[in-house]
Amino acid sequence: HEVLLPEPLNLTAHICVSKLISHVNNECTYLRNQYSMTRNYTLKKRAEQQAMTRQRIVEAAVMLHGTVGPASTTISMVAEQAGVQRHTFYAHFPAERDLYLACSGLVLERDPLPDANSWRTSREPEVRLRTGLRALYDWYRRNAGLIGGVLRDAEHHA
């Protein structure tokens, strides 16, 4: 590290200060190494609990978005449904957008959009069209409640 010292500083003082800084850096490195060797702390169990809490919050929000819609879903409702306090909710989702992204991710993880490759391989245009439409309609049918709530709120609050 380059240390800027005030002028004028005689050469002896400059050397002493540089050696002191070097010594402090060496001591910090030594202590950091000692600390990491004696205590290897991991969040394993706590991280698992945090992930489970986050998952419960997202699942509660998805369920509520599908029943009452995102616009009518309150933080308090999600927290109560997930069995957490509001401050715990905010610790996991400080912004509303974060929750919406997590909900979208969970929905698509559970039931991904149909893969177009399954119908692209057909040489017959009519077969390709029917196969693709069937896959899309099936996906929308399975997700009708949630999509309906989201679209209803989007139209009403646009």
C-alpha cells in the first residue's frame, strides 16, 4: 500500500512510518491466518434455515397471488401465511420486485414453459402447430389461477 505522508517529513521519519505500516500489515495478515486456522465458521445450518424460511415466504406469496392476486396480497398476509414476522419478510425481500422475481422463478421452476424443441422437429406444419399449441394450452391450463390473478391485477392497475 502506498501511504501519502504530509510534507515536510524527514527521511528517517518516513522510513520509520513505512516500517511501522509494514509491520502492522504483517501482523494483520498473521492474525487473519491464525483466526482462519483456529475457527472455521460456516453458516451451514443457519443458511439452510434461512433458505427454508425464504422458500416458505415465496410459496406463501405464490399461493396468495393465485387466490387474491398480487395487488391484493399484502406483506402482512404473506408473512402470516409463511409463519414469519414482517421484519423477517423484509430481511429476505427488501424490495417488492425481489419477491415478484422469486415468485416467477418458483412458478417456472415447478412448471417450466413448454420446450419448443419437442415440436420443432416435426416436418409437417400442421402437426408442429397442433403439438405446440397443445403444449402451450396445457401449460396455461395448469397455471390458469395464478396467471388469471396476475393478468386481472395488471389490467386493473395499469
